[in-house]
Amino acid sequence: MIILGIDTSCDDTSAAVVADGHRVLSNVVNSQISLHHPYGGVVPELASREHIRNIVSVVKEALSRAKLEVKDLDGIAVTVGPGLIGSLLVGLYYAKALAYVNGIPLVAINHHEGHILSIFLEDDVPPFPFVALTVSGGHTSLYYVKGFGKYTLMGQTLDDAAGEAFDKVAKILGLGYPGGVVIEKLARSGQKDRINFPRAYLGPDSLDFSFSGLKTAVSLYVKRWHQNKEKRASVQLADIAASFQEAVIDVLVKKIMKAREMSGVDSMVIAGGVACNHVLRERLKDIASENGILFSYPRSEYCTDNGAMIALAGYHRIIKGEQADLSIDARSRFPIQDLAPS
Ligand code: KG4
Ligand code: ZN
């Protein structure tokens, strides 16, 4: 079964062709990083206009790399939310038109589900159940994953997402966008224990996150640092980056381990853009091997937003007979609890 997956939830125009919910025949991502770079973050209006410019060529490229035509598709899976509404609408209406004109079944996908399932694009897949931490620019959530379509939200961020904190702190430090990549690179030459930034654990049993206080703490520290010549001589920008990154990672690691312990499973998965971070991966790898836990993460191109994870999620819904009505609308907010069980 051949599924085309389309995702335009944020700033990447993505389309992919996936066979039988696993074999990626093509995965095309048109990044808008250079467009948003001068603003230090995604500008929604610019993002949706850029999606309009690119959607046709990105889908064409995905089909051409897969050596297939529209008539070969058994289904079209498209992200309907959550995300930037103007951006979502571009992918959704393009997918609707393509499905309607060619008589192909359409299936509506929740972006969170795509990230949770992205590990199944790899050859080594974890057995169910497992705990998944999806951590990106738009979300930081913990799920108990019992099977395809069977997710229980265990905790989520109460304010900023972890990737958003990386992006905002990179802007404060004058490092550019996207923040995660530049902070990770700079942090390599910094001392991670140079500054003790706050970690919001929100109580011993909480699985929720909060990163806005950390962002404010970095902002206040940087203001004082700029004003104080002696401080600038003893603390490098790289030390601030490394200490900030360490604070985020400490919280993420502690929470996923707590979620694993509370749910009693011995397998954990991370996904989403922040899951590209090598320090986070290495830390969890070490802890997992010390504790006899299975730890998995998808390759980086499947961690950041992509159409392949949407096609994969679509496959598991289409084989169960699910199909979206052409009147379906985009949703800027789309909690996983609202998903129809597949
Ligand atoms: O999953 P994604 O592509 O888009 C969303 O759904 O948000 O994630 C993008 C986020 C950005 O906030 C970016 O700063 C972060 O992932 N990110 C990283 C790294 N690479 C990307 N954060 C930390 N370390 C990285 N290496
Ligand atoms: Zn995402």
C-alpha cells in the first residue's frame, strides 16, 4: 500500500511516499530556515505564503523520487493539526484537491501522532508498550504508547516547549535560528556546570514541564553579563549555552525516566526536533544501558518535521478503514485525546 504523506504544520513544506507503512520511497523537506533566520523565529504569515509557493513542487519531487505517479497512490495522509493555522491550511487544501480530483482516500493526521510513530520508520522498532517523549519547537509531551492509535498523555509543558526555549535562548544570545542546532554546537566548547540555571521539576511526581522560568533566568543572566566586564572575562558565551542546554536535558531525562518508572515499561523513545540533540541522546543511552532499558530514537531527518511520519501514521489508520470527509478543517490545537481510536 502506497501512501503520500504531507505536513505543512510549521515552517517545513514536507511530502513523502511510504510503502506499507514502513519503506520510505522518498522524503522531501523544503526548509524555510533562511527565510525566518533574520527574525529569530518562525513568522506565521511568511511561513504560509512560502508553503503556497512550494507545496506543488515538493509533492511532485516526492513522487518523482519514488518513481511513482499520483495514480499509483492508495491514500493521502495530511496533517490537520496542531500547528500554525495558515500553514496547515495549505497542506490540507492541497491534499483535499489531490484526493478529490484523483479519487484517492484521504486521511487526517494529528502531528503529535506522526512524531510518536516516527520510530517505526526505522528497521529496529521497539515493542509496545513504551513511553514516548516528543520534544520539539511546538511540543514537549510524554505519552504512554500501548499500540498504533493508542496513546495516553502522561504530561506536557505548561508554557514553552523545550525547542522553543532553545530558539528563544539562541535569540537572546544572538546566535540565530533554529536555536537547538547552534546552541548544541557552541555548547561543545563550554562548561556545562559553569552556571546553575533553574530546573523546574514541579514536584516529585509531576510529569509536566515548564521552561519559561529557565528562559527568563538566562535572559536576566545575559543582561548582567553584558554589563559586567569581569564576568565577561571569566564566563564565555559557550558556558552560558552549555549550562542552559544542561538544565533542559536534566529535566527531560528526569521526566522520561519518571514516566517509565510510573508506567512500569522497560522501553522508551524520544522524537521531535530536540531529539536530534546528541548530548540528550548520549545521556539517555547511558542511563538506559545502566538500567537495562531499551532506548530508541529515529534518525535526525525523521525527528524533525517530515512527511514520512505522517504517511506512516496514515497507513495505520487507512488499513483500519478510516477515511476523512472532504469537509474536514485544520485545527491549530488538536490534543491527542481528541483522536479517533484507530
Ligand atoms: O520537530 P521540529 O522540526 O518542528 C516542530 O514540530 O516544532 O522541531 C524543531 C525544533 C526547534 O525548536 C529546534 O531548535 C529544535 O527542534 N532542535 C534542536 C536540535 N535540532 C533542532 N534542539 C536541540 N538540539 C538540537 N540539536
Ligand atoms: Zn513537529
